[in-house]
Amino acid sequence: MSTRPSLLSSFRPSGEPELDLKARLGEVDTSMRTPAMLFIVSSVLWLMAGTILALMAAIKATNPDFLGEQAWLTFGRVRSAHLNAMIYGWGNNVIFAVAPWIMGRLCRARIRHTNILLVAGVFWNIAVTIGIFGILRGDMVAVEWLEMPGYITPIVAIAYALVGVWVVIAFRWRQSNHVYVSQWYLLAAFFWLPWLYTVAQIMLVFEPAQGVVQSLTNWWFAHNVLGLWLTPVGLAAAYYLIPKVLGRPIHSYYLSVLGFWALALFYNWAGIHHLIGGPVPAWIISAGTVASVMMVIPVVVVAVNHHLTVVGLHKPGWASPTIRFVVFGAINYTAVSLLGSTMALRSVNEVTHFTHFTVGHAHHGVYAFFTMVMFGAVYYMMPRLLLREWPNAFLIKVHWWMCALGILLMVVALQIGGWIQGLQMNALTEDGTPVYTFLETVENTKPWLWARSLSGLMLLIGHIAFGINVFWIIFQKQPAKASEESQPTLLTPESSQA
């Protein structure tokens, strides 16, 4: 192990009393309580709404007549509403809770001007609500991940700017001498998203680019929202929570550096491989393919760093819901990223393109990695914010098993079914005639789509259990003893980690 101090090694500088550090972190938690609760409650409500919309879309995939008499509940609108509710409703709200809280703790600075975050939360959720209703009434943009009508863009921009500026200000006035790897990822993410969103809105909505540039911009934005927004925040949370809960510094400073800069260098190009076979200049496709394959470097680096941090502590780690969810997410980050690099190979892409395989891949990244890590972060945050223990361990177990098994079932079903679908669409006889008609191929995907519906039901059960526990801990009358040792999260003294 490197002798150089890890980016997530001891948070307490030499000479600072442990009690003083605990007091500082307690101040951060107290000052962040109200805005964090606003964002967490909003995220849970959007999670429920998005899950119901997802289940409706999944049922429609095998039973098109389901709710078919309602124009505002057609598959195209429901599926787009689900996507935006999960990304902008659930995903961004939970990021706006977790990211400032982690930043504040690592900066050891009391959260000031929290009214900025409260205003941002109100504006953001108003914008997303208007946007989702706009999609359901048919007033949407025909661009994936940007379906919400353009008139909500100024509200979204204002809300995001308030959160982003606050995060930068908090970092500017930090009281710690170290800059931790989690802070690197958070700062980068909050700089990357406005760049992505602004360029995409200009080139796809307000002044649409012409020809092939439009498709390039769409995939550049859609892929990088995952890779340069959700992924850095997910990795920041994992880098903070794994050492924090286990009481062990992250394995290697140098691997942390390599993983961060490799992600920043290569991911920006990776989304272009989705256009293999399209009327796109060959050099752009080749560059995108090379970048996708080179993403193996940051992925393997992060996987090794996380594994060597956890090794030997798997059994006690299992007792912590935080570690359970975060490690599950970290493992799936490795799996989905390596699979994504494989999908960039032309021979593989010819089979997976235009199939359910790609849909399964998207769920693998957004849910099995990012969402599961965020669940772990919420389980760690809320007892410290509210000074209470989680009221019901059984609900945590239901949440864990339903979501872990549910998302694995969904990914496996969609990717196996999608691979078969791709093979059948490409199958030709010796004279070039398709072996399967398109309708036959669609019919053959139905068993896999039924499995997807079952997985959606499992996820809904898990989310209900999670939601009940969240509102229960908020509204329970008598707070339990509150400390860094509050179970059911496995904890170590505050002095051990940032």
C-alpha cells in the first residue's frame, strides 16, 4: 500500500481533537438538515411516480391495449415520462441531497446560505412537474433524455445554477487542508453537466443542428449524462462511504488519481459508438470506439481500489445497509462499463443495436450502479441528519432483496432477450431473405418482456418499502439515541474517516 496519504485517509489533521471534528461534522449535518430533507423527500416521491410509469410501459410492451384508450397514457408518452421522472426527478434530487452533504463534510465547513438550496429545490421540482405533465399531454421534444418541453429550460437552469454555485462556494471556503477524491468527482460533475445541458439545448431544441450533427449531439449528451454526471457523483459517494463505514482508508492514492483523469479523458467520446452503421464519418466512429475500449482503464482502476479497500471486511460490511447497497453498485459499475466497452466493438454492436439489449444496458448503469449507490448514501445520511435510527430493519431487507434481485432480473432478461432479438433480425438465408419476419422476432421477445414486467413489480415493492421507511423516520415522534454509531449502519468513530 502506498505510504502517501490517501485522498480519503484520516480526515482529522494532526493535532485536531476527535471531539472537535465530531462537533464540526455535527454542525454540517444540522445546517444541511432542511435542504437535504427537501431533496430526499422529493426524490422518493419522484421515484414512486417513475416506477409506476415504468411498470405501465413494461406492461404495454407485451399488452399494447393496456390503458390504450387514454391518449395521454400511450406507450411513447408513458415511457418518456418515466425516463425523465427517474433521471431529473429521482436522480437529480437525490444528487442535490447527497453531493452538497458530502462536500460540506469533506470541507468541514458549516453549511451557510441553505436558503439557496431550498429555493433551488422548489424551482427544480416545479420545472420537472411541468415537464412531466407536458410530456403526458404530448407537448414534448423528440430527443431522447431531453423530452421535456423547452419552456421549462430557464427554470431548470436557474435551479441547477443555485446548487452548482453553492457547491463551488462551499469548496472555496473549506476548512480542510486536503482535497479528497470525492471532491474531485463532485466538482467535475457540477462543471460538466451545465456544459452538456447547454450545448444540447442549443443544438437540439432551440437552434437544431442539421443532418448527422444532430444525432451526434444527441448521443453525446445522452451518454455523457450518465458518464459525466451520474457516474462521477456515484463514484464520489462510493469513495466517501466505503472507507467511512469500514474504518479503513481507500487502498491507493495513485489509483484514485489515475481513475479520475482516465474517466475525464475517455468518457466524453464514448457515446459515439451507438451510431455505428449510421451515416457518420468513419473517423468519428473509430475515435468513439477507441475511447470506449480505453474506458477499461478507469473502470479496472476503480474496481481494484474498491475491492482492496473492502477485502477482508465482507462479513462485517454485509451488516451495513450502506455497504450492501454501495458495494452492489460499485460491482455493477465495473460490470456495466466493461460490457459497454464490449458493445463498442463493431461485431457486437451489429447484434445489440436497435434491440432490448441497449435498454437493459441503460438500466444496468442508471439503476444497478447509480441508484443503488444513492440508496446506500441515503441510508447513511438520514440517521445523522435527523438524529434518529432507522425505524424498521425488515423494510430495509425488503428494499434490498427486491431491488437487488429485481434489477438483476431486468438486466439479464433484457440483455438475453435483446441478444436473441438481434441475432434473429440479422439472420438471413443463403439468398439473402430474412429467416424471421419482424413480427416473429417481436413475438419471440415477449417471454423476456414478461420477465421485465415481473422485475418492475419487484422494484415497486422495494421502493414502497424504502419510501415507508423514509417517511417513518421523518415523522416518528420519539427520536432514538443519535450518534455516529446508530445502527443499522455499521459505523466507526468519526476520527477514522472524512
